[in-house]
Amino acid sequence: MNTWFTRVHGGGVRLRITREEASVVHALVTQLLDLLGGPAPDQRDDGLPNLSFSENTTVSDDPVLARLFPDAYQEDGAASAEFRRYTEASLRDGKRAAAQLVLETLGEGGEIFLDDEQAQVWLRSLNDLRLALGTRLEITEESLERTRALDWNDPRTAPFAAYDWLTYLLEDLVRALW
């Protein structure tokens, strides 16, 4: 198994990633940012927290967004809607900021140093990417077994390979941090 992340004495982690791997991460993060959408129109850019409330109080019809922003109270629609109203905008902003940090620190690959805080942000963003891709591909235990039988020339192979690779990358970062 490849090692991408290594714990650095004194704190932080070192990421060694090829240009090709970095381009895959870049493409996936860019797609995630597109899915998350832009900041709310009334968002301030003065460094202060955005205290706006979400107009949305229902789970998205898009399965990926529904997975990234699930119902807090599945048994209580009113409580779930109220919770979403007060939290979704800031959760969405956090996911967007994490994805932006990944893009800013990723560059074109090579050797990248991430301090402990940046490594935690990468962890959250890689997890979001894996959840999003797994949801889009409708990954289950059974589907993973079926994908192992796919021919390398089958166009479905690449996204499943990307999902597997994200799994290894995420696991490697977790091991480096703990």
C-alpha cells in the first residue's frame, strides 16, 4: 500500500502526491465546490461569521447533498426543518472553505506540508469527497464486489477506482494523524 501522508516531528503532516494524483483531487474538489454552490448573496467578507439563516428547510432532492446535509431529526419533520434553517448555511460554508483550503494547499502536487489544523481540514474535505462520490456511484457492499469484476476498459471502472483511491488516501491521513 502506498503512503501519501507522513507525520512530521513537531506537528503536522507531509503529503507526497504526484501531479496526476493532485489533478484527480483538484477535479473532484472542484466538482464538490460546484455542487455546494456559491456563498449566500448576503454573506459578508469582513472576516466575521455569517449569521444568516438558510431559506432551505428540507432535505435536498439531490442524493449527494442529502448525504452531505442529512436530516437531524428524521422522526420529527418540524424539528429537522428548524435545525436545518439554523445550521445548513454555516455547514455549507464550512464545507466550501475546507474544499478551498485543499485547492490552495494542493498546488500541482509534489511534497506539501500541512500543519495540524490544515490536516484536519483535509480530513473533513476528503471525507466529503468520498461520501459524495460513493453516493453518486450508489456504493454498497454488494456493488463493490461487482465493480471488482469490471473490465479496465469499462467506462464505469474509473469512478470506482477513484472512490477506492480516496478511501486509501483518507485512511492514510487518519493513520498519519493518529
